[in-house]
Amino acid sequence: MNKTGGPIPFLDLITPHMELEKEIIESVREALMGGRFIGGSAVEGFEREFAAYTGAKHAIGVGSGTDALRFALMAADLKEGDTVLTVPNSFIATTEAITQAGLKIDFVDVDAKTCNMAPEKLEEYLENRCVYKNGSPVSRKTGTRVSAVIPVHLYGQMAQMDEISEISSRSNLVVIEDACQAHGAQYFSKKHNMWEKAGAIGFAGAFSFYPGKNLGACGEAGAVTTNSDEAADKIRMLRDHGQSKKYYHEIEGFNGRLDAIQASILKIKLRLLPAWTVSRRSRASLYNELLSGIESVVTPYEPEWSKAVYHLYVIRAKNRGALQKSLAAVNIATALHYPVPLHLQRAYSHFGYAEGSFPSAEKAAVEILSLPMFPGLTDEQVGRVSAAIRDSISL
């Protein structure tokens, strides 16, 4: 084993904050001196810049990515109890938001190569696992109308949005993008003959600014993007106790606001996000080169219609457990995203799904291994990780 050099962290959240320390402290000082901690110009300024960055008409800052998903669903005016389709290989926030919005969950399997929602599986669900009443699909599994679909742009790579949008349109489904890992990810739309960014294609997009994200706050934060004026207005009310103006409540809402200090920090970091994305893509390219030819390791598949932002760099290895253990032995940190698909979680045991229900998602779950990935990762560190993997496989 290659034991030279110091430990390689899975993620470095310290260095970028040290580099931005003066700006961040100044932004906090401005909030302290101005006395405006919730809403105001800091939040509005970040919202404008993030909307422009994604190409969406509106960005509405909220308290977390989970808030963003929940509010996007609620703004779509779905009927209580309707079914929303998503994938089993996501963080539970995707499905929590569906339930918290008063809706039911069901799953479709993923593409074996991209690990994103497989359009053919979505079409198969609508054709074979639904009956149609008054032109709308009703799920045989949940017994309610299927009214929305949430493709998850997993690990920072976008799902096949042209196909998913077309299939959804035929069955009048609302498409909401879970872009919580995909800040700046791009998809080439043949329909529009142009590159489009995550969050600007569906009815709405949901983003998380959890500290470890490509664009991360120094705490909890999120945003919804949308091109709908009506949806944007409703989300602004939902995040602020249903208020259209102070103490005038049009609906019941939530305490789901983005605070001014986090917005100020995000505004500083947003300026650097394009360069950070270039760095992530460069690190991924070097990993791909150095890991090529290892028969038992599969590197991430990036189709020609995708420009992934590599929130995570995830390989697949049949000897995943032994490989992770051997990397840990030489101080290389790794992680699993996600080891148990949602349909097999105890929280959803009442769905009645067994192993084998979604074979592509389940196969990925036992093979995936997330390697160190962050903008400051050096060529030398990528080389050491790759060499350690080769050494481990050869044992």
C-alpha cells in the first residue's frame, strides 16, 4: 500500500472558509450593524443572483433543501393524497417532503449506468402499474391519482429531462427537480437545442445549501427556483407563515425562511461556484484517467448530454467493503451515498416492498463508494487515492 503523505479527507470545509474569512466576517458584521437578520436586501440580492445563475425567473430562499422540496410540491396545488413518483436511491429528504406535503410516495427504478431516474421505467409505471380515470393515471399501488414526478439529479448529474418531461406531459404530471446536489449541473435539451441548468426545466427546482454542498452555507439553507410567478408568490407565503404582508395570512404556512447572514455568505460563495465546478470536473477527469482499466471498478458514467458538477465522485466496486476498509487503513476517507435504498428502509416498511423490487437501485447500493471530492483536492491526492485503490484491488 502507498502510505506516503498525510490523511486525505473526504471533504474539506475548512480551507475555503479560511480563504474567504475576511469577506464572511465582514458580511456578518454588516448584518450585526444593520440589525436585519431575516429577509431584507441580503436575501433578496442572493435570490436575484441565484435565479440568474440557474436561468430561472425566480429563486426563493428557504430554510433548507427539505423546505424547498416541500414548498415546491405545495405550490403545485396537488390534491391531498395524490401520489408522487421518485427514485429509491436518494436521501430521505426527497420522500419526507412528499409526505409532509400531504402526498403519497411511490418509486420507479433508475438507469443502471447513470443511477438517475430511468425514463423507460417511468413510462412502464404509468402504462402497466396505473389505471386511467378521466385521463389521469391512478396508481394500483397507492390507489390515488399520480400527479407529480421528482427526478433526483443524483451526485450532481442531471436526469434525462427531455424524456421525463415528455412522458410526464402525456399524463399531466408536474415535474419538480430535486437539484439539491446539482448546483450548476447542465443538460443538453434536444427539444430546445441548448444547454439548460438544473432547476430551470421543471415546474420548480429544489436546492439545498447544506454546508457540504457545492454551494454550501455555514448552516442550514435552501432555495426553490421556478419560472412561475404564481408559484413564486405562494412559496414566499409558505416560507413565512402564509403571510402576504406582515400579520395578513392568506394561508397557513411554515417558518421556513432563509436568514440574512446565510444569504450573505452564499452570495460571496456563488461568485466562486463556477471556478469550483471547473475544479471538481477536473478532479473527476483525473480520477477517470487514473482508475481506467481496473476491471472490478466502474467509474461514473457521464453521457454526452450531461455536464455533471460532481457533488460526489462515486465509483462502483464489487468488493466495496474490503476496498473501503483498505483505504481507511491508509488514512483515505470515503463515504456511502446511499447504502440502503428508501423502499427498504424501516421507515417505509409499510409499503411492502421486498428486495428485488428495484434491481438497478439495489445493485448500485451494494457497490457504490464515494471517494474524496472537493475543489481543493490536489493532483497528488487524487493520485494517491487512485494508487491505493489499485494496490487494494491487486491484493
